[in-house]
Amino acid sequence: MAFISDTLSRIQPSATIAATQKARDLKAQGRDVIGLGAGEPDFDTPDNIKDAAIEAIRRGETKYTAVDGIPELKQAICDKFKRENGLTYEPAQAFVAPGGKPILFNAMIATLNPGDEVIIPAPYWVSYPDIVALAGGTPVPVSATIENNFKLTAADLEAAITPKTKWLIFNSPSNPSGAAYSHDELKALTDVLVRHSHVWVLTDDMYEHLVYDDFEFVTPAQVEPKLYDRTLTMNGVSKAYAMTGWRIGYCAGPVELIKAMTKVQSQSTSNPTSISQWAAVEALNGTQDFIPERAAVFKERRDLVVSMLNQATGLKCPTPEGAFYVYPSCEGLIGKKTPDGKVIESDEDFAIALIEAEGVSVVHGAAFGLSPFFRISYATSTEALTEACERIQRFCGSLS
Ligand SMILES: Cc1ncc(COP(=O)(O)O)c(C=O)c1O
């Protein structure tokens, strides 16, 4: 439609939201559907956090706040970065937005000029390229391989950098692969970045607390202090504290960048919800005891899903270090036929045929920039996961 802008034609609606909606629609029609598409913990927000929000309402914390967040939350963010990541930030370097997504949005709008390039390792979270494109920049996806456990290599990063590169968007543990970089793996990348002083790093640490098997999480500015002055360290309460609906994301970085992002937010959403900000203060300052307990449950589910998928004909599923996703390859099934004669030509065909035949909803890898794979979110009950994996095994076994 001519009325809609050219900019909008350059972006896609979120494929993960579309998959979740398709599962919902089929369920509403009475189909027995197991949705493995959604990227949110199935746990509830802990009670101490809910209580803090209720108290905030009763105290009358229901008005506009500072655009970039209340001082109490900015202090809690600085304390968190010091305590957990060994990073020193002043409150003036901290920034709060209505979710992690708007942090990315504000940072890109605040910094990108037409022609500026943003390196995005693939497979990537669906929103990165579209946010970059909306902000007028050029996304530069750099593919990783299953052989390298979906991690970007130093050589590939080096080769992707041009004089126009403005940012690297780094995400560990990763949505969609679950891959997380060890200290040495990350150091290999930061060594490259140190040599290219015009490249900034936006590190999306959303899944920091969801790592397994004693994996030690690290973030770029911690691994390479020389990058501190050009790193935006982003995080949020959505995944770690099961607060996806509260809409709070946060970050810290150089003051000039934070000021520019505040300017963008002042003309868009304004402050994040006052009540959610007080809930986030409690999330960051309150007990963290439930985090390892929940991570232990996620680890069990990861092991179950990886094992069951590797028993399915034609699938290959590496064991990721973190997040609540696996990213199996369906390469072994490309070219095969379903019992009713449809040829599986792509990971999208695989996902469509799977939901039609067995009512299991997954997201195809093309949406994350790397085929032929698909993403499964294991943030759902063990019973549902077991049943879903049995159906996937049956489906794969039915192809010829
Ligand atoms: C890697 C990654 N970054 C950011 C976000 C956005 O989080 P929020 O819900 O806080 O906007 C998500 C959510 O799925 C994510 O997976």
C-alpha cells in the first residue's frame, strides 16, 4: 500500500511472535498444539518482586519519572554490574527502558547514519537486523557454523569489519542457539575489536543467568577493559526474573551515548512504567536464590530435549551452554517427503509440515539468519517437552 513507508517495507514482522500466534490460533480452533515457539520463562515472577510493585502503587509511585529511570533503579543497576560483572559505572552511565528491545532501538536510532554497518553474528535474535534497518543502518549478518557451535570466529569478525562498521551486536548466551562464549572465546573477538577503534560493541546479556554445567558467564567490557569506553552493556529483568510482561530493560555505557539515548526515549515512550521500575529495584537488590534453582530446572529440560532430538531420524542437536533454546539442524531431512507427498525443501517447510502433522510449533532457522535449522524453546513443562519430542521423532520417522 502506497501509504505505508519505504522504511517499513525493509523489515519483517517478528517470526517468533508469528509462530506463537499461529500456535494460539490452531489451539483456538480446537487443535491439540504444543507451542515451543515462545521466548519466555514459564515460571511466575517471584512474590517479593510482585509485593514491591504493589507497595509502590500504594505509596503513590504512579507518576511520570525521569525519562532514563528512577535514581534508585539506576543505583541498583550500577551495584549489579559491580557485583556480578566487576564493571564500575556511575548512575549517569545507567539507563532504563521499557524492555530490552527498546534499549537496542534507542541505541541504534541515537547512533546510526544511512550507510552505517552493524555486524550481527548469525544465527541472531530476530529483531536485531530489523531494528538496525528501521534506524536507517545496514545490517551485516556474519554466519557461524554448527561445527563451531554457532559461535563467531575472530577471522570472520575481522573480515566483516569495514570503515563503515559502527557496531557489533554481541549476544551470549544466544537466542536462538543457546551458545555462550567462554572467556577465551570472547577474548579472541575482543582482541580483534581492540585493533579497530571505530567499532563499538552492544552486548546483549539478557540470558546471563541462564547458564549450565558451571559455565562462567563473561561480558566484553569485563574481558577487555580497553573496550569499556565503546561498549554498551545491556541486560534486563525479562528472562532472569521471569518479568517479560513488566517491560524493563537496562544498560550502562559512556555518558554521551546514554544522553543521546535519553533524548530518543524522551520523544518516544518517555519513562518506563514507574511501578515496573520499583519491581525491578527489588529484582536486582532482593534475593537471587531462585535463579540457580530455576536454572537447574532449565538444565534438566535442556538435557532431555537434546537427547530426544538426537534420537530423531535426520536431526542433529548440539548441547548449548545457556539460554532456554536449542537449535537443531534438519539438514538430514531436506529433500524428504511427508506421507501426503509434500517435499521438505527448507527449514520453513519442515516447521510448517511439523505443525500440520503433529501440532508442534517451532520457529524455522531462516528467521534467525541461518538455515537449515529450527529453534525450540524449552521454557515449558517437562511433560509437554517429552510429548513434543516424541511427536517430533514420529514426524521425522514418517518422512521418506
Ligand atoms: C536476545 C534477546 N535480547 C533482547 C530481548 C528482549 O527482551 P525484552 O522482552 O526485555 O524486550 C529478547 C527477548 O526475547 C532476547 O531474546
